[in-house]
Amino acid sequence: MSIFTFPQFKHEPFWGYLSRLNNYRAQLNQSFQKWEICEVIVMDLSVESRSHVEFMHPRGLLGLLSKTQDEVYDFFEKLAWDTYEFEQAKETFRCPTHGEYVFHGNPYH
């Protein structure tokens, strides 16, 4: 059982969730071990993020949790960075007049 709960909002990008979690931790003025933070994240991931983690890790969430605490924590930090970059890239492809995505060429190549 995790030391506290901190649920991810529905449709909240993972980078936003991790940023919010880190801000909350800073307000608590208490230090936590990496494994404790990872436990909070795993227990409170949204369905979307949980599916994303299952897809990204070859052996799914259980495979990820068999890694060391540093490897799991690094995975979550990388996931946050990747989701942030993806959000930024989406914005560059948004058409300013219609708000639609503009694809150049075949998106399936």
C-alpha cells in the first residue's frame, strides 16, 4: 500500500501528473524514497497511462516493477519527458485557423 494517494486526472498527460506530484511532494516538506514515489505513481495511474506503460515495457507493468527502484524511477521520468515532447510536437502540427492536425505525406510510413 502506498504512503499516500495522488490520482492522475482523466486525460491528464503523464508529464503534467508527475509535475503536479512533485509540486505536492515539495509542499509536504518531507523526503521520500524513490520506491515510495514509484509505488504512488503505479497505484494512481490513469487507465490511459497504465495502458501506455503496459505497451512501452516489454513485460508490462509487472515486468517494469521487477526492475530496480532507480530503473523504475528513471522509466517514469523518461515517460514524462516523452509525453511532454509529444504534446509539444502535436502543437506544431495544429493548423492555426482550423485547430486540426496537418499531416505532410502519408502518416502510416
